[in-house]
Amino acid sequence: MALVSYFCLYIVIFIGLTVESWVSGALCDPDDQRVNDVPVVITNRMYKPKHMTNVDFLFPNGTYSEKQRNNVRKFYGTLKKIERIDDSVGAEILYDVKYCGKSREESLTSTTFYGIMAPNDDEEELNKVFKKVEEKGKKRILFQMHGINTQPFDQIRECDNFNERPTDYFAVPIMWKNAGENAKDAIKFCKDKDINAMKIAEGLSDLWPILEVIKKRDKMPMSLMAHSLGNHVLSILAESRSYDAHKYHPNHMFKDIYMVAPAVELDMFSSNKNNATTTYTASLTPNKCILEEKIDQGNGISLLTDKVHVLWNRKDNAGFALGRARGILGKILIGSCIRNKGLLNNGDQAKKEIHGDLKDKVDFYHIQNATWIGHDSHSYHFLDEAVSYYTANRTY
């Protein structure tokens, strides 16, 4: 009889674990503060959990309202699983995010996150989104958009670590689906640039109503920091919302935009690629979105913010790699999406060629201390020198 009971117990446990491997309490610690309760912007990679038992475990009835429990969404920390998620869902902010699954060091296959989706038109829920911000004594929101080859676990953890530093900023990570999982997948750069970035920027444009609500609250200034190819996503987003920014937010949506190691074309802010600001604003129409590198990308970004800050590094290895990719071999391996020099390691030339109307709007800063053995001199967006710059040069 005892053997039968134990056997039944094992069957129940086995069935429970095969439904979703993380469901064991040993694999999901709601009190783990490493990546919990950090608001996260998700673009096109989340869906509603199929099993309420999982929601009950993380968001128990009584502690959370039924509305909140019904708004629980799930997303993965592995890019292979992300590929299978519906791309029709636009950008949303999740809060009370809980990390569930084995640690990154053990296995990436079960890295899973759950969080509550904040409805676009619900200010009460948005207040809950930023509860942790206020509890930490922070005064400013810094949306942070990553580049390629970035796992959600790494992105959230980096922002979590940043939020422990003595700055006025609370970083809110923006997750977007990119093609690769590791360094070798850098050859998929063109897929990210020409396909994924465009889809994500269109989805991210759906976040605009939430930004407007936060802006209207006039409680906490917002800024945005984009790293590497995240700046290409930013430029497409700016195109799609330039009309709204100019017509409805003349005092700008963001206080500062920090373009760090920007994997965009060298002449984004140049006289060759931008019209006079008045000419550009007069030509704006609702929902304009060119979705390719043509003209006025610099103008578009400048309409979103009081100040644009371009942080670049002459020794940026990613910049050198993009330069080599313009050759015949690079076009064979990566593709033909890289046509001109990149801004990420050519900031001095970009500054010389900047359009006159943008000179007072865009500042260039050369990173000096982002090089050491074994580092790519590219991923310096959370290093001390960059963080010191954000703090010292923020707009009041």
C-alpha cells in the first residue's frame, strides 16, 4: 500500500514538473531579489500562462486582485523559445516580475519570467509599476534598450545592479527579440537590423500611450539609454512618433536620450542626411514611418528629447568589425546591410559633419576607459565612466 502511495506521489510530481519544469519551489524563489519587482518593457515576446497553478504559486489569490492575476504574462529568457512566440503582440510594461527557473550558470533552457501587465489606460496600475522606483528613493526613470546577442536574464540583471548604484536613475529594461544567443551569432546582424529591429520598433511604438500617461503625471522625468543596435530601433521608433512628439509634446517626451556605442550610420546627424528642422517638422504627418535609413533620423530623435548624448569609443571593436563587414567577405558572411561607416567608433567625424540645426541639441562624448584585455570596448554602457556621464550631464 505504501509503495502504491509513493508511486502515485511520484507520478503527480512527474506530471507537475513536465507541465513546466520550473514549477518546483526549489526552482522558483519568489523572494529572490536579484531580478524581482523590476518593471520590464516587453516587445513581442510574451503570452498568457496556460496553467493557473503557476499563477497561483507566484501571485496568490488574496495578495493580488483577480484583475492583476488575469493580467499575468510569461516570457522566456532563451532566444530559441522566443522564436516561437507570437509577434503580433505589441509592447507592454510588466511589473512585479519574478524570475523562475534554473540559474543562468546551470542552464538557459528553463530561464522563465512572469509579470503583471499594466493596462495602457490604468493609472492605478501604472502607479504600482513604479512603486519600487519610489521605494528606492530614485527620482528619474531610465528606459534601457539593449543591442544584439542579449539574453533577458543578463539585461534585467544589469539594470537591477545599476539600480543599486547611488544615482537618481532607476533603469527599466526594454526587451526586444534578437537573432543570436552568443558571439558567433553576430553574423546575424543584418537579420536583426533589417527585420527584427523594424518589427520591434513598430511594436515599441505601441508603448507611446503609456509614456504619455507617465508624462502627464509629471511625477518622474523619463530618459532613455540605447546601446549598440538598440539605437537603430530607437531611430525607427522616432520616425513613427515624430508627428506626435512635435504636435502634442513640444516640451519633449524624454529629458535625455543617451546613444551609447550607437550601431548606426556615421552621418545620422549630418547635413547630408537631415533637412532644416523647420522643413522637417512642416513635412510631418501622422504615423510616418519610413523604416529604412534615409533622411531626418537625427531630426526625428531630437524631437523626442531635450538633449541627445552620443557616447562613442575610438577603439570600439564592434565598430572595426562593421567596417570590415563592408568588404566582399563581410557581405558574404553577414549581408549587404552595412553600407557606410558606423558612428560607434567615428564620433569625431560625426561631430564635424553635424547639421547646424542639431549642434545645440546633440553632444558627443568620447569614452576613454572602456578598453582592457578580453573586453570588446563596446559594452561599456554600465561602466563607471558612462554612468558618471549620465549623472553629470542630465538635463534639469
